[in-house]
Amino acid sequence: MPSFRLRCCAALLAMAGACGQGAHAQATRLDDSSSPRPQINSDFRNAQMLDPNTISLPFGHVEYRLATAAYVGKQARIYYVIPLAVAGLRSPMGMQVQWRSSGLFQGGMGRPGDRVLVWSGVVRAPWITESFDLQLRIDRRELQIGQGGNLRFESYFEIETQP
């Protein structure tokens, strides 16, 4: 009897692992190399203090050009991914990214390490061009940049196709 239970548990674990790997393998980073400004750099001259510890830092308009030719005609989801490691920041909890879309994608917010759904539908064109108005909220106690230093990160987009 124990060997039967052991085999059942092993089979269930193997199936769960295969399902998890299959779902993860479908997510692919979209090529945004033709975007005008893929890396975001801060300019603290535009910062405003919201309270003694919170800084609001607008980045303005950022345009993304995403290569979607391989997905034309497919049902897909596109995610905005904020990298976990942000140069100049001690902890992911020290920063929140907020964005407003000027086109197809949904606005939203996230922290370093987050992957946020911004679009779902059938891909209709070989390129998707989208713009975000970005703003950061930063806990100044979590900053670790020297004088003249920048807070830098490169967000990117991932796509998942649906069966």
C-alpha cells in the first residue's frame, strides 16, 4: 500500500511540475529594442515631497515599440514587468511605479518585481506602439544614490499566447 501512495504522489508532483513549466514557458519577453527610450532615468529636479518621507517623481511620456509580428492572429496577454533590482534603491518596497496609458494598454501601478497585465486580446499588427506617462513614488529612506547619482531601471513587456 505505501508504494502505491508513493507512486501516486510522485505522479501528481511530476504532473504539477510539468504544468507549471508549460505555463511559465509560454511567457516571452517582447523585443522593444526599437523603442526611443527603453531605459528610465530619474531627474530629481522635478521631484515633489508628498510627505516627509515620500517623493513623487514624474518621468513624463515614455514610448514603447513592441515587435509582435510572431504573434499576429493569436489571442495573447501582455504584461508590464518592473525589474526587481533597481539601481539606487535598497528595497523593492521603497518604490511604486504608476503609469497612465495613451492608447491600447491599461494604466496601473506596481513595485519592483511585479508583472502587471496591461493588455489582452488578439494581436492584429506586427508592431504595437504604446506610450506611458510614468510617475514614481519613492520612500526616500530607501534611496542609496550618491550626489549626482540616478535611480535607474529598465521595465519590459512579456507576452503570453492563449490556446
